[in-house]
Amino acid sequence: MSQGDAGIDLNTSLGYLLKEASSALRAAMEEVLRPLGMGVTHYACLELLAQRPGLSNSELARGAFVTRQTMNVLLQALERDGYVTRPAAAPVGKALPTRLTPSGRQSLEKATAAVRSVEDRMLAGMTEAERSAAFRTLKSMILSLTSPPTPPPPSRQG
């Protein structure tokens, strides 16, 4: 595709660069989590449960950016391995609130240290001001993409 085509120039596309950074971050996280017997989704699930105990399968799936079916399979494995507990029946509605076990918390502590080392490596070349600016910029991008679009102002015809 040449520069004159209507396509996106990948060398200057911020969206493409963000996706490349996301892929690099995920690969680095997978690398440090693998020796601990987990992957990024496994880690994300444990971290979400530590910060928000009692989340349902659907809430965990949204938080970990996976389907409900994928999260259900993961939760069954985590429950079987003793990292989480879920009641046999839903206390209200159909949702089964999930909680970390002591073993799950211990596993999470090791994983958090490993993931923090990746984030530290990713940010090592940045000053505190650059880190703050990057954080604000990314939060602004997320807000722009998740908020309803604002309609254009009415055209003024005289």
C-alpha cells in the first residue's frame, strides 16, 4: 500500500503503536508468569478478585477482557486447584460470587511481584513527569473511545 492510498500508515498510526505496545507488554508478562504456572488472564482474574472480592463470572470476564465462556473455564480450573471458592448455589439471582483462597492470595503475591518487574522495565526510561503524562494521555484516550460520541454542532446557515 502506497502513501497515496486511503489505508493507514502503520509507521505513524498511534493505534497501531498502542497495539504493538500492548502485545509486547502481554508477551513480557506471559514470560514472567509462565514459571509461576499462570498466564495473563489467570493473573488478571486473581488481581481482580483481590481488589473486588465476590465478582461474578461476567464481571471477571469483562475485567480480564475475555469471554464469559473463557472465564468460566478458567474459574473451574482455579477452583479445582484451590485458588478460588464459589458457592454451590447463587445467593441471589444466577451469579456465583468468587473469592480468593489463602492459596490464591499467596500465588497472587508472587505474580504481582513478577508483573511489577515488567512494568518497571517498561517505564525505566521515563521520568516521573513522562509517566504521569503517559498515564493521563492513555486515560483520556480510553474515555474518548468509551464515552458516547458528541454530536457535531448544528450548522449555521444564514
